[in-house]
Amino acid sequence: PGHEVEEEDSGEEIVVAKPVLLESIMAFQATIVQVSCGAHHTAALRSNGTVLTWGSNEYGELGHRAVGSSSDHVGSSTHQPAPPALFVKPAVMALGLGHRATLVACGDGFTLCLTSRMKLLACGVADVTGGEVEPRRLPTSIPALEDLPLVSMAAGRRHAVAVTAHGSVYVWGDNTKGQCGREYP
């Protein structure tokens, strides 16, 4: 009563009716300093700058490496993204060597991470992450935002906003209701 319940494809309803401790994070010995929820996934920023993500990975929004991938560098040819999955338990997002996150934001099918180097990394749906047609399954910088001193960002359902140290605001993604500050259509 008073809350919506989603149904699985099998028709079975799944609801966690009251707050419960997420015990699977304890294995990471993580101190969580910030969280963000997307439509079907969650990201948790740890005090050491790493990000844990879990939930749906339909569009690569979790940014996980494939099991057995030996490289920790996003640009590496051996660094393969994890295949799409309906549900993924908490795992570390593949930010790449030397990247520490300072802020995370989730939307519907994508995740954004602002790094300590003022760089925005994004993975998930193409219309927000800049991946022409295909989703980006590993965190990658958005070319139009490279070399900008980014200090903050946020995610909407299918749009995103970034703020520079100088107070400039960049917005992109779905604009069907004018959420990008542009007239529609």
C-alpha cells in the first residue's frame, strides 16, 4: 500500500519492503561517502575514490571489466567490458589507472563519475555518454568536456549536466521536455 511494485518478466513481484543492510558491500571493506541511484542500478563512491556499482547492466551502465581481463587501463585493447546482464552484484567500476572518483551520478541506463583530475567519465546509453549509436560499456571521457575544469555534475533520467570551476554549465542528452534548456522541438 502506498508504493509501486515492479514485476519481473516471470510476473513475480520483487520488493524490499523495509531498509536492510547491504551485506555484500562489507566484503569490500568500503567506507561509502556518496551514493546515486539510476532507474535500475546503483553506484556507491568509496572514500578511496573507487566506485562500486550493481543492478542492471543492460547498457553497460555498471562500467565493469569482463572477468579475466588483465588490464586496469580503460584505453587498453585487452580491457574488455563486461557483457550485459540483468542483475549484477556489487563490483568495482573500471575507472582506469590513476583515476579516483570524487562524485557519482546515475541516470536511466548510464553512470557518470567526476574524477579528482576534474575529468568526467561516463558509461551506458549512447545519447548521454557520447557513444555514437552503441552504448559505452566502460567509463570513457566525453570529448566535448575534455580539458574543462569540471567541479560538479548531475544526472537526470536521460540527460546530464556538468559545471566548471568558472561557473559555466554544460548540459546534454534527451531534451524532449526542454530539460537541456533548449526549445523543443
